[in-house]
Amino acid sequence: MNNRSKVTVMAEVALMGAIGFLLDFLSFGFAWLQGGSISLMMLPIFIMAFRRGLKAGLATGLIVGLLNLSFNPFIVHPAQAILDYPVAFLVAGFAGLFAFSEEAGAGKKMMFIVLGVFFGSLLRFTAHFLSGVIWIDVFAPDTANAYIYSFVYNITYLAPSFVICLLVMLFLVKANKKIVHANA
């Protein structure tokens, strides 16, 4: 990769990271009391993961997480701050493990997108779930199991976010293959 290509990728990562951060402000419905919302925040991370690969997806996710931590934090524990912000969005970039070539058939592309978006969303859920287990008992009723409370709390906004991101991602790829392939 030449210097010009590296600069192009870095610019795309930075731009998509900023877009991901901004998309959280356009939430569907309302924001949850202890953090979280249904949004397209992960979409730019997924786009970069498929468009430029694993490293770009991870970098975009890290930028989204750090921006969210810097401007919109809900922090009650140091481990929670790390898991809910930089880690949760960084790991969404692992969707890049399912990046595919331009030559892949339409069915294979759609399968890889579904798997990648699911995997990235699942990893983000795991980070939030673990964070919740660490600190959520502060907010949960005394009789509540921290594991169940964290699971239910986090799945209520992350499952819809996964579905919405997946549907928009599939639509974008069908509309224009350049979304996921820079050279297309």
C-alpha cells in the first residue's frame, strides 16, 4: 500500500468514526437510563470493516468508542468505562473478519455481511454485558441476578440496533457495491 492509499484509508477511518459518533444522536426511540440506545452507531464501523478490512474496522470502532467516552459518558466504575466505550466499539470492528472480495457471488456477500454484522454486534453485546455484570447491581433490585439483569438490559437496545444496522447494510450493498469495496 503506497502512502497515498494509507492516507486515504486513515481519512476514511477518521470520517466514519466521526459519523458513527454522530449517528448515536439520531437514536430510534429513547436513550436507556443507564446508557445505551437503538441507533445506527455501529453502521460506519461495519462499513469500514467490510470496505477496508479488519484493521480499519477496529480503528473506526476505537474512534467511535473514544469519542463517545469523551463527549457522552455514563461512568460508574473504571472497568465499566473501558468495557462500555473503547472496547465495546473496538470489538464491533471484528466484523472485518468476514470481509469478502469483489468477485464473491451475491449470496456469499450477503451471508458474510449477515455473519460479520452479527459477530460484531455479539462482541459489542458481550462487552456491555460484562460491564453490566461488574456494576449493574448498583441499579438492579436487591433480588435481581446481575447476569440476568445485564443480559436483559443490554439485549433490549442491542438486538434492535443489530437488526437495523443489518437491514441498512444489506440495502446499501445492494444499492451500491462501492460501499464495501473501495476499488469497485
